[in-house]
Amino acid sequence: MSAIQLKCKICGAPIDITPEDAVYNCNSCGQAFTADGKTFENHYFFPNILNKDKIHEIISKFIKKNSFLRGIKDYSIKSIMPILLPFWIVKTQANTHFLGYLKYSETRTRRTSSGSIKSESVTVYKPIEEDINEERTDIILARRATTIFGYKKVKKLIEENMQNMVHFDIDLLKDKEQEFQYLSTEFSDIDANQLIKTKIFDEHRARAEKKCTKVFDCYTQISFLGTFFTHFPVWEVEYDFKGETYRVAINGNTGEIIKGEIPVTKLFRIVNFSISILLIVGGVLINFFYGKSAGFVPWVTGGIVTFTLFFTVNNTFKPMSVVD
Ligand SMILES: [Zn+2]
């Protein structure tokens, strides 16, 4: 879609937007605006503690930690890109009342007129009437899709570090050398509420269906307690090793690795392949000497060998390892 250029009402910097943007931000001062151009103050974020120097340190540590038996030296960092991922956090009180029945069979015994005891299977229809009441917090990416490396884990990071979320403040974001890129926001707060509403309806319905053979009636009522727009800082790093590019995503709020790729080098392949061969030979030898005397030995060694072989063979043939 073609971009439209606007001027920021707060700082005057140019802003490029597309017709898909439900909320947009000024790259220069960070101010959020709704699609109709009004300033939007319900804007939170997770402060960024990183800069380029720290990224270099983190990558060096990451490679050192994961390069055991791989012999990775002489890598070079190709690009460092700090990105802000937009999320909606929706707090609700959700109440569901459902009616249905549970069908099961039961064996019952009765005394016949002749005095003997007879047991028979009967079908029971047990009425179910229950409530689900919960206060919940749902988080969704404010976009239809994204290809940002490692983004799938960010929702969980937000959930686990909610106490770090503060009202947006550009001073807690800016790295002197590099500006953050705001990933465009395609869902408005209304879209987010609607999506979450559907999600809760489906979830509660599924919970009711789990408890009943048939649900007659399932009624859900949702009160919205607050919808917050938040940005999460992710540093996307690409490094080069022997002509191949590997990616690492770093949590800008804590400096932890979200997800990272590590090369599988020739050395690593040789090591893993040798381990595989040793395992097979070792397993065969153990079984040859001890297998006859104790019945469980072949099973135990067989199990250990197969389990370890799975990893070593896997390590031998895959192009790279992913750490997360
Ligand atoms: Zn601005």
C-alpha cells in the first residue's frame, strides 16, 4: 500500500503511514496517534536497557556459551536493528453460565420377581449447570502477521514481566546511536477487544463442551476492565559466519536472548558423528559381554544409545542449531 506522509503534531517530524495503520507512532518523539490523527495517550512500553555496545557483548557471550565443540571464531555482526513490537493487553471479567447434560452408562442390579439378582447396564443423563467466572488478561500482537524472528515468544515475556511495563517515555527508549523502528499497528483497540471477546467465547464454550455430552445453552458476558497499547523492544541481530547469516533476537528490556541461531560447523559434525559411532560400538560391546547375564542390560543400553544417537545424528545433519 502506498505511504502517506504526515507531520507530527508534537515535534514536527515527518511520519510515514499506510492506510492499514490503526495506530501510528512518530519515529522521532514516539507519540502515538489513532488512525484519524488524534493523539493517543493510552500508550505503554517496556523500557529499553540496551545499546549497540551491549549488543556486541551479548552476542559475543551467546556465541562463546554455545560454541562448545563447534569452533566458532571470526564471526562478524552484519546488522543490528532495534524494533518495537506492538501489542494490545486486554483485561476482562468474563462470566459464562452453561446448561447441558452428561450421558454415561452405569451398571445397576435389581432383584427380579423370581428372587434372583440381575445386573443391567443403563444409560444415565445427568443434568449439568455450571458457571465459569474469571478475571483475565489476554495479550495479542496488534498485527495480522509478522516475520520478525523470535516474536512468538514475546507474548509470554510480556505476561511474565508485566511489572516492568510503564507509561511510554521516549527518554527510556532512545539509544543515542540508533533509532527504534516502530512495527506498524494494524489492529485498533476496538479490533483487539473484539478479537479477545471471540477468543473468550470460544474458550468458555470449549470448557463447557468438555464437561457435557451436549451443551444446550452457553451464555457468556464480558466486561472490559481496560485495554492497553504497549510496545516491546526487540533487538534483531544478524551475524555472519563463513558466508552464512545467522539471526539472534534479544529482549531489549532485560538483555536476554529470545531466540538465536548457532552454526553447525564441520568440527561439530565430526564430533557428533564420532560420538554416534562410539555409541553404537560401545552399545554392541556392552551387550556382548553383559547382555547374557542380566536381562535388563540390553534394554537399558539400547535405550540410552538410541536416545543419545537421536541427538547426535540430528546434530550431525542439520544446518544450524536454534537456542531459545
Ligand atoms: Zn513527533
